[in-house]
Amino acid sequence: MKYLIWIQLFLPLFFLTCRSITHIGAEFDMPPSTVIFSFDDGPNARDDTTARLLDVLYKYHITALFFLLGENVERNPGLVRRMHTEGHCIGNHGYADKLNNNMGDAEFRDNIARGEAAITAALGYELYPRLYRPHGGLYNIEQEKIIIEAGYTLIPANIRIYDATMTRANKKKAVRQIIRKIQRQGGGIVLLHDMMGFFPPGKDQTKPPNGIYDRSWIPEVVEEIILTLSDKGYIFGSPAILTGF
């Protein structure tokens, strides 16, 4: 009973102060029937997931947005440089994939700064334009001020299926859901994950082999989406539509 009372008191306050990346899309004027891909939490060298994803995008001459975690950038700087060389737009997803509501202002600032530093070190130049996407797509009012003060632009995603909770067994379902949402909205910004960011300390990401930490099926999903939407007349836009660069 006490638990239910706590929820009733807390939830209205949470949603009053919370912001979501799905609510800032109106700021971006995208042409009709246009789709932009974005990927969070990478880069991921396991099973060559990010490399194969880049292969798919290169095959169809599509550029995408990659919001990278600094700790994964440090492990895979070559993949970051390949993204840049092949014309993709690189954004900051922080250093560690820790939910924003678990961070105070100082830690939140530090997470952004360390993420930027890791990307800058991998690329060999300062991150520009400065694009940011918060973990889980949620942030509060004070964090929004910090993001803006740091010179970042928040990038939305209005085609979300929460694939981070899916496994390879959900691959066909993922494709269907994304296609359905795109057709309903006439295009949009797709959010998928080529890496699982947050996981409990000590958790072995290889077990179970086809669990939620396995993102190796995402490149296959992306290729199927591309082929299906191309047949339906959709255009795959450049991230420059959103960034102006």
C-alpha cells in the first residue's frame, strides 16, 4: 500500500520535470517520406557488429548518426575513424551509459565532457558539430540547461521500438514495427542500438549467447528496412538535414 502511494506521489513529479527526445522533433523540418538512421551506445567490435552495420550503410550509400559512448570509443577508436571517413555524423552519448536520473549535475557534466574527450582523442580533432543524445532518451530541466551550456544540440528520435530489450528472436518483429511506425508518420528518425551500453557490473555479456546483449542482428534489421522502404519510395536522408553541417 505504501509502495502504491509512493508511486502516485512520485510519477506526476517525474513527468513534470522530465524531458524526452521524442518531444523535440518539431524543431527539425524534415522533408516528407524521409528516413534518417541513428544508432546509440557503440561502437561495438563484438561479432563485428558495428563494422557490419557500416558495411550495410556503405553498400546503399546511406549516412547515419552514431551516438557513441566514450568507454566504447576508447576500446574501438578505429571504428570511430571509419565512421568519420565514410561520412557519418558522430554524436556524444556520454562516457558511461548511466541513466541520467541517477546522476547529479556535476557527474552529468563530467559524463558529457569525458565522452567528448574520448571521441576527440579517437578522431584527432574536436567534436563538431556538438550533438548529444541522453541515455534512455530522458533528461530533466537542469540537465537540458547543462547540455545547452556545453554547446550541444539535442537530437531526437521519433521512430523507437526499444530494441535494447529485444533479442535476435525478435528480429522480424523489430522490422515490422519500424516499418509500421515510419509509414504511419510518413518518415522520421529511427533509433536503434548497435551495442548494449548499461549492464550490471560483472555481467558476462556473452551469456546467454542470443540475449539482449547480443546486437549482432541489428545490421540485418537495417538492411531489411532499407530494402523494404526503398521499394515503397522512401528516401534515406543525410544527418545534415538535422545538423545543418
